[in-house]
Amino acid sequence: MATLTVPAHVPTPYEDAEQLKKAFDGWGTNEKLIISILAHRNAAQRKAIREVYTETYGEDLLKSLDKEVTSDFESLLVLWTLDPAQRDATLANRATKKWTASNQVLLEIACTRSSHDLFLARQAYHCLYKKSIEEDVAHHITGGLWQVFSITQLLVFLVASFRYEGPEVNTTLAKQEAKILRKHITDNACNHDEVLRIIATRSKTQLNATLSIYNNEFGNAINKDLKFDPKDEFLRALRSTIKCLTTPEKYFEKVLRLAINKTGTDEGALTRVVATRAEVDMKHIAGEYQRRSSIPLEKAIVNDTHGDYEDLLLALIGCENDA
């Protein structure tokens, strides 16, 4: 469930655009007014505001925001204001620039968006960068290491997939593919084409059936069997892929927990999760966070952030800061 709250009576895009312009004008920026508008409009409403703002004032709203606000507050506000497909394309492009943990972003986008949303993100990538996501992923194979090559193969499979989203399950196929997965994991051949094909292309319903049979037949959840080499980056990517596909709320909870529960907050990860999940399933993620950490997500945010950034985060997770 989403945490975004939209008022019962929403002003017209023209009224919102006018109020935003007033927030930018004069001495100092009215950040609270900006939050009160943009943090309480859905994607379609934000898109309409942005179009009207450009039409009325001759400047993209994102450019105005860039001039008026700074730091983590700006990063979150701009990412949130972007059309979701453009946002995903932007995040994917950043993630293709380097082979680090940021590659998890590509897994997130490929595994937690609907097939239609992923298709729109790929279209937006074409428009923004004049090439495909697959092209950029493949281009950044470096060093010839098998782990890097295998991760690249997995990512290309994932971002190019158009998964069926129906409820049907072929139990016979699920049993066959559970055995295939077990064989290649036992043989330490987790990067085998058959493994990539099953994980990257089967519908989530079919894949869940396969993994349930795997667990019942072989006594372990598949992700437990994929931990035989904790330092192997490909195995880590494969585990993250499976977690994203089957229990996204647990995946994102862990991202938040690692971002907040350490010395020095990872604002990039915190910003990304809140901006991309507030309209989707942030209530489930927040509930999982509290279950795992024994502290409400909003309290953890208050403890680790401050100022307008904190206020915007709280607004987007449905917990306004009334202090």
C-alpha cells in the first residue's frame, strides 16, 4: 500500500503552479509551501503541474527547483517530481556508470516494476540518452572477470524481459525447473543460461511456485543455497534478484535498514527508496522495517535526518512533522 496522501480537494494544476512560483519568488524560498504541494500530489498530478508550469513561466519546474533548493532536499524533491518512467531511466543511467553496489538499482527497477512500467522506463531511456538500457549495461563490462560478465548477462536478461503477469501456474513445469535450478546450484554453475532464463523471464507467479517446490523438495530456500560463497558478487546479485521478485518489501526494508542504521546515513539509498515506493508499497516496507528494527521508520528518519529533507521524507511516508 502507498503512503502518499492526496487531499480530497486538489487545486488545479494552474493553481498549484502559481503557488510554486510564489514559493520561489521574493526573499528566500518557501520550502514548506513546496512540500505541501508536491508531496501531496500523485504522479499524474505532478506531471500536469510540471507541464502547466513550463507553459506559464517558460521554465521547466525541475530547473526552478534546482535553482531554489539544495542538497539532499533537492535530490529527493527532483526525483519525486519526475515522471516515474523518467525517474527510473535516470536511476538506471546512473547505475550503469560504475560496477558497484549501485547496480542493485538496475535489479530493483527490472524486478519490482510491472512489465508495462519497465517498458515505459526503457522508452524514457531511449528519449533521454539516445540508446537502450541494455546497450549501456553491456558496454560497461570491465576486466573480463566472469563475475562481472555473469552479472551483466543477468542484468541484460532482466531489463529486457517482459514478464507475463497472469495468475496461471504450470505445476509440472515448476517441478522441472526446480530440479534444473538445484542441479546447477549443486554443480556450482549458478551463471548457467538455464538459471538466468528461469529467474529472469518466468512470471512472478510461476517463479514463486518453482521456488516453493525447490524449498519443499530440497529442504532449503534457494537463497540459502546461494550463500555458499558470501564474497561472490554474482551470487549476491542473484539473491537480490530473487528477493526483489518474491518479497520486495523485505528487499527494500533491508536497503533502508542499511541506509539508516549505521554511522553516516546513506541519503542516496534512503532518497531512492522513498521516492520510488511512496506511491506503491511503502506501508508494507515501513511495517517490515518496524518488525525488523523494533522502531518505526518515521522515528528512524527523525533520528538520522533534519530540516526540509526530513520534512519531505516524513510527508512522503505519510507522517507529517508537526514540530
